[in-house]
Amino acid sequence: MKLYGEANPAPNPRRVRMFLAEKGVDLPEIRVALRKGEHKTAEHKARNSLGQVPVLELDDGQTISESVAICRYLEALHPTPPMFGSCALTQAQVDMWVRRIEFQIMSPVAMYWRHAHPLTASLLAQNNDFGESNKPIVGKSMLWLDRELADGRPWIAGEAYGMADIVALTTIDFAGFIGLEVPDEASALKAWRDRASARPSAAA
Ligand SMILES: N[C@@H](CCC(=O)N[C@@H](CS)C(=O)NCC(=O)O)C(=O)O
């Protein structure tokens, strides 16, 4: 089994590396240079028709795309420690939070990145006004997550660190890289980020 990914700050391949680090599982990763367009070659599109990373390639050549789906597959192979919840309730809570982070924070971050950031300007016809319009949405969503975390729970989906924390940390770190910082007043979110960043897996 091997991964196709890209170096940080690319957030989606980092999710899988962090997940593997939490599990203590080692997998080779082949880097697909996004800046050189290697993800849009026929060779990579044969692995993922959307031309994106990460991709997990199984020993028989089958491939799985989408970072959360890859982690789900790896969770089934390596169930301990559980990263997608350990009972019906916590499993649903992890799913709920993964989807919330993706829709509420990752989507506007991605739209800002694609449509307003100079590093993507040569890759598509940007709509700068639309891109910029996502900036306040990201701030508002981060403040929403901060209010959620102000109840004192240690991790996003509750008592256990898991996939929702990985999706959130990779998203928030990437947002910072492109200039969308966590608002100063978001003290619970910043405290959560410090806890999550202190785990060895954050270095992945
Ligand atoms: N929903 C996908 C998103 C994958 C994605 O957007 N990956 C980025 C790198 S972090 C990429 O390949 N971007 C190039 C592109 O979309 O053309 C996942 O979770 O894996």
C-alpha cells in the first residue's frame, strides 16, 4: 500500500499523515508536485480522475481518493486507537463534526485560496470579489467553533481526540498559511489548537 500526497501546507495529504501518526502506522508517500502540475497528468488522473491528492493505492492497484475515505479505510485495518468514535453516539458525533468543519470552514477557506490568493492566480480565472467575500465567512465560522469549544470539552467531537480534530487542525493551519488567522478573541479555539499542535502527529 502507498500514498500519493504532497508536502505541507497542502492540508488534505497532511490529514492522512497525521492519522497514520496517531495510529503508529508507517506508509510510504510518493510526492506529487502540485506546483509542477503533476496532479493533472494522465498518470495521476488514472489514480484520481479529479487530479487531486491524497490517493491511497492498494497492493492490487485499486485506489481510494478523498482524505476522510482513506482514513476510514485505514481505521478498519487499524482500529486502535479509534479515530472515528467508539460507539454509535461518538461515531455520529465525529461524522457530524467532520462534515461541519469541511462545510463551515474548509469550503470558504478553499474558495478564498482559489479566487483571491496570488499563489493560485495562474491556475484558474479568479473571481477576486467572490474570493474576498469568503474571508469574513471564515472568521465567523472560526468564532462559531470557538463558542462551541468554550464548553470546556478537550476535543472537537467530545472527550476523545479524533478525525474531527485532524480535519480542523489541517484546515486552520492552512488558513493561517494563506493569511486567514484565527481571530484574537477566539481563546477556546486557540487553546484547542495549542493542545492539538502539541501532539506528535501535528508534525506530520
Ligand atoms: N476532498 C478532497 C480534497 C483534495 C484536495 O483538494 N487536494 C488538494 C491538495 S490539498 C489538491 O489536490 N488540489 C489540486 C486540485 O484540486 O486541482 C480530500 O479530502 O481529499
